[in-house]
Amino acid sequence: MDDLTREFLLESQEGLDRMERCLTDLETRPGDTELLAEIFRSVHTIKGTTGFLGFGRLEVLSHAGENLLGLLRDGSLAVSPEIISGLLALMDSLRSILRAIEATGAEGERCSEDGEMIARLEVLQNQGSTFTQAEIPAAVAVAHSAAPRKARTPRQRSAPRNAPRPLAPRSRKVSPPPAGPEPRAAGEAGPHGGTGAVSPPLQSVRQQASLSAEEIAPVALRPTVDRTRQAPAEAPSMPSGGTADSTLRVDVELLNRMMNLVGELVLTRNQILQATSADAGFALLGRRLDMVTADLRESVMRARMQPVSHVFSRFPRLVRDLARGLDKRVQLELEGQETELDKSLLEAIRDPLTHAIRNAVDHGIESPEQRIAAGKPAEGLLRLRACHEGSHVIVEVHDDGAGMNIERIRDKAVERQLVSPARAEQMGEREILQLIFLPGFSTASAVTSVSGRGVGMDVVRTNVEKIGGKVEIDSRAGQGTVLRLRIPLTLAIIPALIVRSRGQNFAVPQSSLTELVHLSAGEADGRIERLESAALYRLRGRLLPLIFLDRLLEQPARERSRACDIAVLNADGRRFGLVVDGLADPEEIVVKPLAAVLRAIGYYAGATILGNGEMALILNPGAIAQNAGVGLTGDADENLADETRNAQQDFLLVEADGRRAALPLETVLRIERIPRSRIEWAGARPVLRFEGALLPLDDRAGQAAGDDPDAQATVVVCRDGKRQVGMSVAHVLDVAGGRQLEEAGSGAVAEGITLLQEHVTGIVSLAAIPSLDGVSGHASSEFPAEAR
Amino acid sequence: MNDTSVQPSHQVCSVRVGETLYGVPIAHVLEILGKPPTQPVPLAPGFVGGLVHYRGEVITAVSLRRLLGMEPSPAREDVLVFETPEGPFGLFVDSVGEVMQVSDADHEPNPATLESRRQALFAGAWKLKDQLLVSLEPERLEPMRLAASFAG
């Protein structure tokens, strides 16, 4: 296929996308002449270009559409749902021909269908005249003032752009004013097109393109010619034209290359920072380099971003068609369309979102009768919202339909044996909702043409998790359902935990990491249990299947009874513990692709270069779990169990003063490692200056530490009501879930103690740490804080 | 190759693996990496020596020793980097020597008695004054091609 045709396909597809958006808008705003003008232009451009490219089918079809649109534009015909449907159908025909051209290079022959389509459009043309005479002339009056102006700006841009662009990447000599014939440019095109035969059509494109501009907006012809000279001066005064002048198309390949180089720079920066951390002068430069690199990385990443409207734009049509097919009334609201997301991620969420929307219209929103009976407006509301949240983009699909039927989901899950009946009885609403993500779950009582074929939310979840995202669902009976996709902003640089196995580094994406368990040399043998050949670990009373990384990768065998770490991973709903020799720091890593021969191994998602210059293979937890046969359903069950340990609470297990103590995890703000000399005394009370404020301290570890000025202290900073308090500890041991203890006989819940890792452990009473109210007077002036 | 009248001689980069001297056409070599750090890849096909960092990319390097069924080298090895349409790949050799001028007139095809694996890898040899210089063609060493023919 020659460049010209390829360019034509690209332009036409964009035109059709635009047209589709406008058509669905038109249905809600039938009097909007600007919309009509824009649709007309899209069709007209296609028609204009197809003629000389020899695509007769396209030309005839778009001509028929143009006629109908012409009547609409002139106001001699009023917009009706039938006309919109007809035009949408026309677009589908045009699209399918474009696809055929893309695949085969030719339009294919299906004239009978074309004939029917044309006949349909003609019928629509003739049936017209249902509008009120008063309304339309008014609209036309608006059109005369508004349409040509609006018509001009985009056309100015696209007319000259259309034509020379096929050449632009290769022959830079093409001069911007495109009106006159340019033999030189045409000649240069020759070699790329294969023969010199490309040049005549090329000129025709130009003429045709500027011609079409002339036809639509005669006033605008002259500006078209010297557009390039005027553009900069015009830009500030013409905000509508400004965007196009300040943007340009960039080859994705080039962006990928830039992204690679930036990644490389990030690595070099990491290495420099590590190598120079000791030298104060360098550290300053290093920090500056760090900032510049971060900025640059951000900019390049931004360049790969596209607004979600690229994906959202197809949904008005989808919702309209679905609703009509199901005899429902649905209004679609799009919010945050300008939210940007990496191009590849945007592509990846297209299908899951489409599925979610189908679900919402099909199962979520009720029929108008049901809605009215339920006291809701007959028209359902489907809201699609995108927004940024930290390093993620949240996309929400929110319907105000009937909501999920918890009982039905429960019954279905039991019926499909996804959970045991006993387990299902105990589950709360939130848990039950999560069941719909299990494979093979579908609640559609009747299989409709839209959804409910057994492949459902599990596919949505799998697809979203594949790109490191997460899916959440929330539903209220009678009020509706919210499906929330949480998508990372970018793929190329990911946070990862570096683990070591047999002296080699491996990176585990943080997105699949849920927690870490350390087993000391003594514990390793005892705590890892075996069931036949399967190794298991009891994590808060539930069995976690273990995979030994060294065995998986057939690395040399490890000595027994060595300390190890278990990285608890959750990949695509599969939960398992990856046993590794040790952990290194988490890092932001740049994903480098692997050669095909190594990709074929299956366990690696790529490779990376770490801050210390060493390389690491990036593990693919999903593939590892799947290969090792880690099951899905049981683990999902386990997940749920984790989420709902109602009677359980998570604690930070610490050791202080030679004893184990538990701090409620939700009160822990951070853990600081400080020199003991920073602990000061306000009167008899230990305090710590922390972020500009004084922190009352429970210095339990202090007694044991003695007076060594170089000693380090670990301080757990906690929230106690409104105040913050600190507790110095000897070690932070673990995070664990504690169970309530009941007094024998009475059954009363014991306060202040909990069962942690099979030990009765005291819970630290934060309220018992004395407040500073009473001492503030002494501490500040009369008795200056005395360093210990 | 044997057309002596057109191109009588060309430059090859000599590399040593074990006792044998090999020659690689210099035009095919993108870069020579001197004893770079390497990262082994568990479960990789046998001919893969490991990963090497090359200009911001992580490339797969084939080990000539492993290909020839030799013991792994005790010391760090040099890496030659070659370009393919799928991207660059590396070749581990014991050491890279000088660039030599060889004449096609001195080139002989592989002897029929050569073991089959080596038949597939070598592209004949040049007769130097005192020894043979085995001809290596980078395209025969591409990882994908090796994966297809050796399968480990």
C-alpha cells in the first residue's frame, strides 16, 4: 500500500470518529448547525479524496450521505432519530470498506448492500419536512454567522496538511504554501511510491483538498494560502485555532526511542547518585541532575499521553445503539475527558471499558417502566468519569440502575461452586460483590445479545491487572453500581522490589506485591510446611502456597535451614509466596525488553539495570503462578478472607525492653531511625523534635540502650486521637493480624492484649504516653531541653 | 566469497576461544565490549551466555564456548555486538585480538569431516601462515536462528 492510501485511511478514520461523536451529539442537540457543518465536512472530505484514488464504492456512498447532510445543513430537512441511525449505518459501511482497503488494498465488491444503503438514505431525504418552519430558519441564521467561521479554522489546517504530509517525513523540501503544483516534491515522492505514477494523484490531492475548502467556506480560501505566515500572529487572538498550530504529530517509534533514552538517563542518574553519595559537592550536583532527569522523564512521558477522550469518544454511539436495542433510555455523561494516559495503556483499557459499559446498560440500568415504578426518572444515567489520583488514573463507570442483587450473586457463586455454602453465608456484601470477578461467573438470567455469555468481569479484571491496574466494584441495591478501574500512568518505568536468589537479582513489580515475611535461619524449616510436594506457609492461619524461586529457575540448590524471605504476591487473582534468599531496596526500574528466545521462557517480563549498575531480570508473577498451577478460586477465597477478618486487627509487632508489644497498625504513621542523641528531655519526659513539632515519646528501648551517644533508636510514630506520639523500640518485628481473646467462661473480650503469632501480646496504650501540656512551660525557656 | 577478482581481501576481527582463532568480518561488528558485567539467565537455552548492557539496552549474548560444547570460561569474556533486524545481540568470546587482512584466495570451505554442529556454525576457514582462522558469519549466530536449530 502506498503512503498516500495509508494517509487517506488514517485521515478518513479520524474523520469518521469525529463524525460519530458529532452524530450522537446531534441527537441531543438537533438544532446545532455547527455540528452539522462538521459532519458534512467529514463526509465531504472522504468523498473528495476517494474519487481520484479510484475508490468508487466509497465515493458513491459518501456522495449519498453528503446529499442527505446537505439538506440537513440547509435546514430543508430536520434531524430525526431515523436519520441519525441511517447516517450511523452509513458510517459503518464506510468503515467496513476502509477496513477492507487496509487489509487487501481494494474496496471489495458488494454493490447490492451499497444500493440498499443509498436507497435508505434517499428515503430519509424524501420523508423529511417534519420540522416546524419557525425553528429552522432561525437555526440557519445562526449557521450563517457561525458555520463558515467554524468551518474555516479546521479546514485551513487540514487542507494543506492533508496533501503534503505523505511526503513530509522523507522530503523536507516541500514548501508549506500548497496551492501551486510542485513538480519537485512530486518527483521526490516517486521512489517511495515505487513509480513516478504517484505524482499526479498527489497534486490532485492538493487541488482537491483546497478545493473542498473552497466549496465549504469560500471566504476562507485566501487565508488558506498564506496560512503559515499568518498562523503565529493569529494564534493568540484565535484560541480555537491555537491548539492545532501548537501541536504536531510525532511518530510513536520516536517517542519510544526517547522514552528509552530517558530510561537510560534515569539509570545513569541512579548510578551517579550511588557513586557520589559520599561526596558533599557531588551530592549537590547529583541532586540537581536528579531533578532535571525527573522533569525530563515527566515531559517525555507526557508526550506519550493521550486524553482518554480517544477511547471515550466511541461510547456515545455504543450506548445509544445498546439502549435502542434493549428499549431502554440511557443518558451518557462523560467527565474528565481531558485526563491523559499513556497511549499503550489507553489501548489496553478500551476493551475492559467497553465491556463494563455494555454491562451497565444491559444489566445495570432498568427498563423505563421499571424505573418509573421504582420512582426514578425514566431515563437512566450512565456516568463515565476519568480523573488523576496520584500516579494513577481512575476511570469510573457509574450507573444509577438497580444495583447488584447480593443474594443472587451469592446463590450463583454457590451454584457454580466458586465458594462453599458455609463460606458464602459468612460473607459480607462487599465480599459477595468481589465474587463477580471470579472466572466463569455470570448472573445474566437471560443471555442477551449484549452480554451475559459467561465471560464477564473476570476478563475485565484480567485485562486491567495485566497492565498493573486494579478493578473495584461498589453497588447499592436500587441506587446503582460503580465500577472503578485504577490504571497506572505509565508502563515503561515501574516501582519494583529487588529480591535476591542465589546471588542474582530479580525484580518483582510492586503492583503484585502484598506483603513480605522474613523467616530467620531457625524458623525457615519449621514454619514452612509440606503437603506431599507442595510447600506451604501459614499466613494468619491460612495456607499460602510457596514457590521457591531458586528451584523454579533451576538454580544451584540452597543449603537447608537458611534465612529466607517470602514475598507474598497476588497476580491475576492468584496468591502465592515467592521464597527468595533476601531482599534489597525497592527501586523504580526501567523495563527493557528481552530477546524473543528469552521471552519464550515465560517467567520474565523484561530486564532492567539497577542503580548499582547490576542487571536484574524482571519476574512475571502471573506467569509464575500459572505455571506452578497456583489456583484461582481458592486464592480469591483467601483474599476475601483477608479482607474480612472482622474480629481481627492488624498490629505492628515490636520488641522493646526485651518484650514483644503490639501497636495497632492503623495508628502507625511512620517508622524513623534516628541517633539516640536526638531524643531530648522536657523535664522528666523524653521528647523528640519531629517535623518542627515536639513528639512525646515512650522511650522503652532507652533503658536497654544505656548512654552510648552513637546508639541508634527506632521510633515508631503513631497517631493517638489528634496528637502524635512516638515510641522507641529495639526492633520492628512484623506486621501481623491479632485475634481478640475472650475470657474463659464469661466470654468477655479481653482488652489490652491480643493473640499475635500464637503469642499473647500486650497492646501498647498510646493514651498512656503523657501529653506535653503540663511540661511545655518548663521545656521551652526555664529548663532548656537537655540532651541526654 | 570465493570471487577473488572482485574483492580479493577484507578485514576480519580475530577472536580467540580456547585454542582456536576465529575471524569475524569487521563490517558486521557494531561494537566490541571489553569484559562487560554479565547477567546469567536461568532456564535460558544452553547457547545463551547471558545478558549484557549495551547502550541503554539489555541485549542477549550467545556464548561461543557453550555453542561448541566447551567448558565455561573461568575468566570474564569479551563481547562482540552484532546488528540484526530484530535488534542487536552479543557474542561471548575469550578475547578479541587484532584486525587482520585476509584474502579470499586463502579461503577454504568447511571440511566434510567436521562435526555437524560445527558445520552449521562455521563458514570455512582462511589459511594463515602458521594456523587456520575459522570464519564466523554473524547471521549464523543469531539467537533466534540458534534457537530453531539447536533448541538448547
